[in-house]
Amino acid sequence: MRDNKPEELTMADIARMAGVSESTVSRALAGSELVAEKTRKRITELASAAEYTVNEGARSLRLKKTKTIEVVIPIEHHHRQHISDPFFLDMLGALADAIADRDHDMLLSKIPPWATDKRSNALVSGRADGVIIIGQGRRRDQLRDFTNAHRRVVVWGAHIDDEGYTIVGSDNREGGRLAAAHLLSLGRKRIAFLGDVSLPEIKLRHAGYLDALQQAGVAADEALTFNAPFDSEEAFAAAKILLDKKLEFDAIFAASDVIAMSAIAALGNAGMKVPQDVSVVGYDDIVGSAWYSPALTTVSQSIQQGGEALVRLLFARINGEAAASVILPPKLIIRQSCGA
């Protein structure tokens, strides 16, 4: 029995009806300004009347574009950090919005693109048009080699002069200085630092903390710097070690809000009150920091603006345009965990 359903029109049919080439139809339906407005309008009206829709899969194959951006969070096991970390969730939300605004999809991966298996490289395998890498970690040489080999990459992280790739990130050293200076302005002198200084961003925050102490004429005590991973349980354990050592301290500058919240919990278990006994400052200004008890004083990295900048610069690199690194100014958010 013969099917009476009319055949679907092709792009060639639309081109013949409009009296133009197929490439002109393709550009018109993509909204390209290279096609005259009058012609573009006639083509879109013909396509609409014929209920013609562009086969995006075929277009992607033809143009060698996927309309997909890969976001890589190359977490190493010893970092004890998870993709569910509130900082990553905030960043992924900002990136998803900015990528969707450009009519692209987002692909998420935690496998470093410089892994030996080529399937892990979305640019080589053709799974993505560009890559955004969140964090530099300890594999800086591999990251540098990867970005040298591939133009369509941008990185969120610490600004380091000799890296040679496009970076978006806050001024971590200034952020650390702001946090410590605020504690010093409240009369706190014995300020403990909790964070993993082997990581580039945290190393700079620690340097800013030392800058503030020096500027205030307060001697830094190395015994008050404790390695604290981003994981909440590990950070709680680090804060407990600080307490168990019976060191004298009246404030804590934590390298992330998660570490700060874990420290506040450990202080509470030890019968110490925040901010009456110990003032605490975090870093990141994650969504939950304002609703924590006490509400957390922290340093904002402007994640929403950072996500938008990462996507904007990546598309510039995809299009062969200049894309200079962006340093976002940190902002001290004063709440209740410092007492003022």
C-alpha cells in the first residue's frame, strides 16, 4: 500500500524555490547577516510555509562544528575535592547559562584532556568546539603543553606570568590580603591559615595573608599554617589538629568557604564560639555562605562574571580572535562570623 504522506522538502528544494544557492539558504536560516535582509526574509517564509527544519546534526558534520563546549574539572584523587563541591556547582551554573545563551550545549568531564587516551581529548575526537578547564592543579606542565597544542582552550585559575594561556580568575593574592587585613582591623593578631598551599590559587591567597601581616607589623607564625584539603571531612580534621596542638589563635582565614564551615563546626565541638572566641573568614562566597550560622564573612570571586568571561574568551579563541586573560577583583563580603 502506498504511503500518501508528502515527501519532506530538502534544502535544495528551498533553494530552488527561492532562486538562490543552498549555501545561501543555509546562511539565511542560520540568521547570517551575510545574506540580504529581504532575501533572508523570503527564504525563512518559504521554509516556514513548507514546515522545513534544519538538520542540526548534518549541519554540524558539514561545518565540522559540534555546538558543544566541554567543561573539564580535572580533580586528582589526593585533592579530596568532589564535583559536588559548592564552588564547582556555582561555576557550572554560571557556565551553563553563558554557553546556552550562545546556543551551545555543555559537556562535563573530570578526565584531564591531556590523558594518553585520545578519546579523553574532546578537541581531537571532535566531541566539542572548545574546552574550559576549571583549576590548574599540580599538573601545570601537562596543562601548559595541552594549551600550547590547542588554541580553543581557556582556563579558570591563578594568574601566573609564565603560563602562556588564557586565564580567567580572581586576584587571589589581593583576596587573601583583604581577608587577613579585615581580621587584623578587628584586633585579631594570631590568625591561622587553613588551605593546601601546593595549589596555585591557594598559594597566592596565603601570600596575600602574609602581605597583610607584614603591612600591619605582625610577625607571621609558620606554626599557624595548616594543610587543609577542600573536602569537608578532611578540613574538619585539619581544624581539629589545630585545636589539639593547643596553639594560641584568635582568628582563622580559610582558603575556601567549605574549609571555613568545617572549621566553625570543629570550633563548636571544642566549645569555642564564633565570632566571640575566634573570628573566621572564608573564600568563594558560595550560595550557602549567607545562610550558614553564623553567616560567613568571605571573599567573593564573582563567579557569575567569571563564567561569562570564560565563555566569551573561549568563543573569541574559537573564532581566531585575540583573547587576553582577565583578572577579576575580589570583594570582601562582611557578615557575622567575624563579629563585624
